[in-house]
Amino acid sequence: MPLAGLSKKKQKGPSPEQQQLLDEYYAVKLELDCARGVFEQVTDPDLISAVVYEINALQTRCSHLLTQLREQNVCNFRVLR
């Protein structure tokens, strides 16, 4: 039985702009996971260099998106890692 005067706050979902950032973050995260899988399989030095470049670019993009999400106080919708 809830205490008088106290009610549970409804947790609002992210705004459309925040949802777009979340969607983009998880898409980039998926690309990063795929690139890491490719890195594990390639043996040609040129391909290794290309995949390392791609991984670095995707990590930078993830960091940028996480910064934007933090600035907009987007949290508790999913674990951001």
C-alpha cells in the first residue's frame, strides 16, 4: 500500500532526438563489433591496417555519441557501454 502523498514517478522515455542518438549509438556499436570480428579473421597486412583504421574511427564516433548522450542527460534506457 503506497504511503499517503507519495507516488511513483513515471519514467519518461527519451525524446525523438534522444532516441535518434541512442539508435545511432547502437548502430555504430554494432558496426564496431563487426569490425572487431573482421580484425580477428584477416591476415593480410593491408587489410589489418584498413580494419584498424575503421575500428579507430568507429571508437571515436562512439565516444562522440556518448558525449552527446551525456550532455542531454540520457541515461537508464539501456546500459551505455
